[in-house]
Amino acid sequence: MVATEAVHSSWKEKSAVATTRSAHTVWEGNLAQGKGLVTFDSSGISEQPVTWPSRAEEANGRTSPEELIAAAHSSCFAMALSHGLTGAGTPPTRLVTSADVTLQPGTGITGVHLTVEGQVPGIDSAAFAAAAEDAKANCPVSQALAGTTITLTAKLA
């Protein structure tokens, strides 16, 4: 087993208890003129409005399923990368991660692009890129999105 596989294996073993997080949406009206309210039940952090125009055109202060996927993916990837780097003996000082989820109306989600910039003492660019690729392949959200093309840009600060 290579070092990164051992790190991910130990993470999976420590996380043996399943957890479930919940959200719900109340939608009123048809797709084009309707509106919804997404509620984050598990955390209670907020309710967010959602509409078709906010999904397929401009956000205008509303969220979309793609933005929610982007939030989930960027945070999951950052956690996986931090864990992998720490397990390899090079814990990060800071990781700034973004995820861009592309929706093509009529087609669906056509891809996710992850971008990460890291401050990681004691590591070179090649090792950082390899750790980022491993995190991209092994974070649970990436695995859930396996049917989608996921690309990555990784650089050290």
C-alpha cells in the first residue's frame, strides 16, 4: 500500500460510524417562474432562495444546486488534501480551494474544476500536485461525482 493509500485507509477506519446530513427544499410554481427555499436542516445555518433563472442565468443573490455542489466539493477536497499532506509528514499551513461546477441547460452538469493554492512547508510543487491529485481522486464528494469530469489546478503559494 502506498503512503497516500495508507493515509486514506486510516481516515476511513477512524470514520467507521456513518453520518447523515439533511437539507430540504420547498418549491412553489413551475420551473421557469417558480421559486424555492433550500433549508440546511442538519446545521441550521440558513435558508437560501433558489430559482431556475438563478441556476441557468445570473445568481442574483440566490443559490443553485451547482453552487451547493461546489461548496461541498471544495470543502471535502480541502479536508482530504490536508489529511493526506499531514499523513505524509508535511501538514499544510493554509489551503485555499475553489470548485467551479458547470451546468449546461439541456445537458446537465458538464464538469467540475478544482483549484487549490497551498502553503505547505517542506514540499515541492511536484509532491504538492501529486497529493492534490490523490485528494481529488479520493475525497468522498469526488467519488460521488465519478460520472462527471473533474479537473484540477494545484500550485504552491
